[in-house]
Amino acid sequence: MKGFREFILRGNLVELAVAFIMAAAFAAVVTSFVQVLLDVIGKLGGTPDFSNYAPGGVHLGTFFTALLTFVIIAAVVYFFVVTPYMKARDRFQPAEAESAPTEDITLLTEIRDLLRDRGTRV
């Protein structure tokens, strides 16, 4: 029982569960936004439903709808999630510049070089 409790309370599992729940909620928001955009595009094009589009008897409407939905979802995720996240990350956690090696790294490098030179002179 102790092992199960540790497994359930492990930080990564809880974080994963929260991420999954948030992703499901966000997916509903993105799906409804995509539906709104598809309706607007359909109204502008005169065809509110692309699913019935079948030129020459080939049912391309479902494919076009899925393709357009994918592009809209990718754009929404990129512009409303990825871009703001990257800006916030850069603002609040700036990348650390390369600094000079610390004293212990310098000493270890010198030791390594001395051992390498010693091995070639033998």
C-alpha cells in the first residue's frame, strides 16, 4: 500500500494528470473556436457545410473540412499558446549567458591535460 501511495503522490504523475485535464478543457475551447471560424468561412463562401462538397462525385468535402480544421487548430495553438509561452519564458527566465568556467572546472581541465600529456610521453 505504501508503494501505491508513493506512486499516486509522485510529482510527475500529478503534474501529468493536471496537464491532461487542462488539455481536455483547452481542446473544447479550441474546437468551439474552430467551429466558429469554419462557420464564418462557410458563410463567406456561401457554403456553410463543406462535408457535402463532391465535385465529379468524389467526396472531397470531408477531407477539406478536416484539413481546414487542422490548419486552424495549429494556428490557434501556435499563436495563442506557443508564442505567448515563449515570450513569457524569455521574459521571466532569460537564458543565462556563457560564463567563464569556475575554478574547479579549470583545475579539472588542467589535470586532464597533464594526464593526457603524461600518457603520450611514456
